[in-house]
Amino acid sequence: MGDVLAGIHSTWEFEADSVLIRFERGIRTPKLFHVLGERRIPYEALSAVELAPGGKRGTVVLRAEPRRGADPLMEAAAGQLKEGCDPYRLVLPAERETLADYYATELRAVLGADADKPAEHHLVAAPAPPHSFKAYDGKASFDGETVHFRWFWTGASSSKWKAGDQSFPVSGLEDVEWRSPEIASGHLRVTPRGGRPPENGEPDKDPASVVFGIGYGLVHESLPFAASVLEAVRAAQPAALAEATAPSRTSGGAHAGVRADPADIAERIRHLGELHEAGLVTEDEFAKKKADLLSEL
């Protein structure tokens, strides 16, 4: 397209295969936009485009809808962002409605054939690490490979103190859960592979969670953190699947001439089952790989 549409708080630059969204850093611009800076959204990451009257009189809104699973930021947000913090929402003066309608039509014309289907992998980059923020009960940090929770003596529960500071390599994680600090029980929780939250489900007692509160875990700090971890976790999962389903081999790479260790096979099947329960392996894949592993006994 090669054109620019300037709105309130952001500008959209339409390119051949993507739209580059540049966010302003004004005093009235949401702090989340300051952190995001700019984001490149491939057209294949979009599912729909709409133009509607704005919330304030004299404005219109051009909004693009990302495909489910295409953007780690929106996947982590899970519908919890306030309207004004939606990075896919461009607010324009009403006099630009005709121009906005033109671009909405152009965007719809370039949506892919799979626009109505979930994306198989992330198509939009998450904010790059490192990230850190202060929660109510500890400091969370992420260097791109490992999530660290360091507890504060003034806020952490006794169960967290007993467990000690925590470190979670992304290769050993299944998922990330972010609950906005702007609603009740805000927290960030990572789920270790094969792990489960405590029976009571309370993040303040779970060493794999940090809890938010007034002035802690703010959206512009904790959401980019969650998105970056989620992106790394999703990228690591294909390798985890390959490891779980790889055939037993000798150090030289050839199949061993003896039967495989039953304990090793059982562990691989257990790991494969965890991936299946997490929705990362289909029923057919699970059955086939399980049969392959059992055939080695």
C-alpha cells in the first residue's frame, strides 16, 4: 500500500506485506504504548478489520482483529486490556472517516485465506527481553531464557519463603497466565511442564506465581513481560516434543542392538502424555508416538 494514516496516539504505515504501527510517547498516551514503541503486524496475522464510531464525539475508530494465537501480547492479555490500551485500535478525527474507510477496504482485500483460522505459531514479535517488574510479593525478571522470582520479606507468604527464590527455564514451562492488575486477584503465573497450581489455586501461596496489587505489576510492565515469556515458551515447545518422541539411540547415533530401558520408555510416554494433555499433541500423534515407543520394548 505504501501510505500512512496518522491517528491519535499512533500512526499506521501500510507496507507491501504488513502494517507498521508507531506509537506516540505523549503525556496522554497509555504507558503500554510507550513500552511497545512500534510493532510490525503482518497482514497474515489479521483476521478482520472494522470501522466504527469512536467513544468520544467527533472520532472514528479503525480496528484490526488479530488471529487467535498470532500475537503473544494479545494472547497473554486474553481480552483483559482496556479499550484505550488496545494496540490494534487507531482513533481518528471524524473528518478522516472517508480515508479510514478506504484503508479498511484495502486491509480487508489483503487478508489471507486462513484469516478465520487460529495461527499455527506466533506471527507478531513480543517485546524483546530482558524484562523485570516489582510485584507485591517479589521481583520478577526474565533474561530471554529463564524466569526468576525473588521474594520480598514484606509481602511474600510463608509458603513462598519456605520454597525460596525460584528460577524457571522456559524449556521446562508449558504456559504463562497473566491476570491484569486492574481487576481482582491480579497475578502472573508460570506453569512448569507437568506441574499444576496448588489445590487451593491461590497465587499468593504458589511459588510459580507473583501477585500484583495497587502500584505493583502495572500493565505496561507485567504484560510485555508475560508476552515475552509466552513467546519463548511457545518457541521451545517443538523442541520439547522432539525430545519426548525421539527414538532411543546409542552415542554414535545408531539404534542400539538391545531392548530399550523400560523406565526410559515409561518416562518418555509420561512426557508425551503431558504434551497431549496440554493440547500440544493431537490424539492421533499421541497414539502413533506412544505405539512407536512401546515397539522399542
